[in-house]
Amino acid sequence: MSTTEAILVLEDGRTFRGAAYGAEGETFGEAVFSTGMTGYQETLTDPSYHRQVVVMTAPHVGNTGMNDEDPESSRIWVSGYVVRDPARVPSNWRSQRSLDDALREQGVVGISGVDTRALTRHLRERGAMRVGISTTETDPEALLERVRASGEMAGTELSGEVSTTEAYVVPAVGEKVATVAAVDLGIKTNTPRMMSERGIEVHVLPATASIEDVLAVDPDGLFFSNGPGDPAATTSQVELLQDALSREVPYFGICFGNQLFGRALGFGTYKLKYGHRGINQPVMDRTTGKVEVTAHNHGFAVDAPLEGPTSTPYGEATVSHVCLNDDVVEGLELRDADGNLKSFSVQYHPEAAAGPHDAAYLFDRFLDLIHQNKKA
């Protein structure tokens, strides 16, 4: 374990001291906390955490090491990492390196030995805020100045920084039954994998894709992925989605894709005080009455009425899913005048590779929607 000292300074001046974990140096980002007890490798490699410093509420992190099978992308995306008690030696038959080594190899600055319970309570009370971690600066006031000079998450468009630069295809497993154009706004590896397992050929397109790029795939459906940044700062993808909806292309969106769906339908979005992050969030599917335990990673949400339909140029929109902790909108549906489903989205992650898998049925719902649209 490192003996190099490190400091963490929040933008309101609250300071924590600990030891260097991962790479040494200095980093800045938005401080957020994740309540997942497992799945840290999937969290670290989720592009939605771009420019965020993740505080792990679980006290022991790194016990199972790191492997080459579980990453959700080609790299670690978090800006910084905060843990209380890192594993001294990883123990798992699939482990290929320690978490500490992986962070160091990829230049991710972290801090250990921090009272993460106190830090989490502070963020819950004061809200997510900018933060800096440094192993080179010993003066908290000097680091605080740089924290306050760093960029904020609100008003920032980030999907272009995490998206693929070239289109690629994930072939269907077994018999091909449909083609989907998936716009990569920070897509996770498991998302096209879950579609391909259902016989869908997935054409993953860059965030800069136009409606012409989408139509060139001759898709049976359109998908928008998860991703980082403020949905209010994103306009081109909203216009693309509105064009697709006007052409009656079935749509499914996850996380950022839910927020952009909301904006395409005319709803606003807003920043949550401290967001939802973890793999233990209760959500009710109001179309079935079923309560699911779900994985979340979002700091923004859709501002839509929880009761009753809203008329849009594309059909009647309703809130289909709601978080049982705080009534945040967790899903939207779009139906035609006869009540038939046309498009839908969810704010949480049915593709969560680390689990839970309660919401995997949503990929089946998307395929059913595609089949129904083909028959119409």
C-alpha cells in the first residue's frame, strides 16, 4: 500500500486526508458517490462517469481484482477514485491484476483511507460538487483555488468525448431477426451484447450520426445509449430523435437516452442534488405494477408530470417508471391514439452487467415493439 500522502478538497472547502491510491498526481471532477457493494470494475469503465470523481460507499474495494472480461469499455473513465479500505491482495480466480495497479497503469489518481461515510453524508446534504485530489499539493487552500477554477458538469456536452469515432457492427447471435441503429453517447459493452443475444444486428454509430446515417442502416429500431454530461447542452441528437419519431421509427433509450427522449418530446431536464448511483435502487414499472431493484448512474432527470398523458407532436407521452425513493422519473412511454406503444425509454440500466438483472425484460419489450411495427 502507498505511503504517499494525498488530500481531497471539495469546492466548499471541506478537506479529507488519506494515502495515494492508483496513480500519483492531481485530478479534478464532480464528486459523486456510488452505493454498489459490487461491480466496481463495471463502474470504473462506464463512460457515463467521464469527468467524475467516484466515492465508493462500500468500505472494502478491490477484493476481486481486475480482469479483461468485465470492462464496459476499453478504458477506465472516472476522473478520480475515493475508497476507504482498499484490498491489500486481490483474491479471485479471474483476477489478472490489482485494482491499484490498474488505476496506476491508466493514470487515474485516487485516494484511500478516507472516511467515505462522512464524505457521502456531506455530499447528500450539500449536493454533488467539484472536487480535487492531489498527491503533489500539501496546501488545501491552494488546491481549493484550482478546484473552483475547474469545469462544472451543468451545461457541459460530453458525449462526443466518449463516443466511438467509427461505426461498427455487433452481429446477431444465431438467426438475425431485426436491425437496430444504436447511437453511441457513451455506450457500455453489454448493451449491444444483450441485443445481439436476442437476434438483433446492432449498428453502433458515433454521437455525431445524422438521420441519413441512421436511415442508411435501414433499421427496424433506433437506440440511444447512456452517456455523460448535461442533456440540456445536447441539441443535435435531440433533433435526430425528433426526425426519427416523425418517421415512426420505434425507439428505445437508456439513461442519457431517456433524458434526450424527454427533451425530444418537449419536457425539460434538471440536475439532481446528488444523483442516483449504485446497483440497489427500487423502481416501479407502472405499466405492470412490478417493483424492480435496478442499477443507476445519473445526475440529471426528466421533468415530466407523473400523472396523466401529455400530448406531443408524436403521440401521447406518459411516465412509465418512477423511483420509489424520491419519485424521480425513471421511464417514459409514447403511444398512438389507439394506445399502441410506439417508443419508450428508461433512466436506469437494464443492461447492468454486474447486476441486478430484474429489468432485462426491457430488451424483449423493444424486440416485441419492433415486431409489432413490422406487422403494422
